[in-house]
Amino acid sequence: MVKKEHIILPADPTDQEDFDVTLEAMDRAQRARLIRKTRTGLGLSQAEFASRFCVPVGTLRDWEQARSSPPDFAVAYVKVIGQHPDVVAKAVG
């Protein structure tokens, strides 16, 4: 018998790319959501965000789709980008 995991965070109905999350995937999903919402909040495509903030586009895509979990420093970097996008873009440019 296969044990069915409980969904603890249903997908955001306003975000077509969002997904249901099980307890085991919660941390990875929260990080994916933070990164995606930061990028879309800035009105940037994945390619634009990756180029502007020096993040490999494939890595960004994997993080946003929760295929891999970004390390803590990357989450902190994205939080700073969300608060000061122009300053960060200037610093890395």
C-alpha cells in the first residue's frame, strides 16, 4: 500500500506556475515561491532576471520549479534584490 502524503500548502490560484506542496517539499517550495514572486514582482522574465543579477538561467529555472533548492546565500541574495533591485543590478553590472 502506497502512503499518500498530505498537501499542506495548496497552489496559489492566481499563479498558474504554482503547485501543491507536501510537508516534505515545504522548504523547497517556499524558496521557489519567493524567487518566482520576486522576479515577477519586478516584471522580469527568467532570462532578464538571470542576466540582470548574474544568475545562470538554468539554475534560476530549477529553483523556481523546485527541481533543486537554492542555498541559503542565494535566498538572501534574492531577498536583497527584492528590496533594492537597482542597487544590486548596479553592483553586479
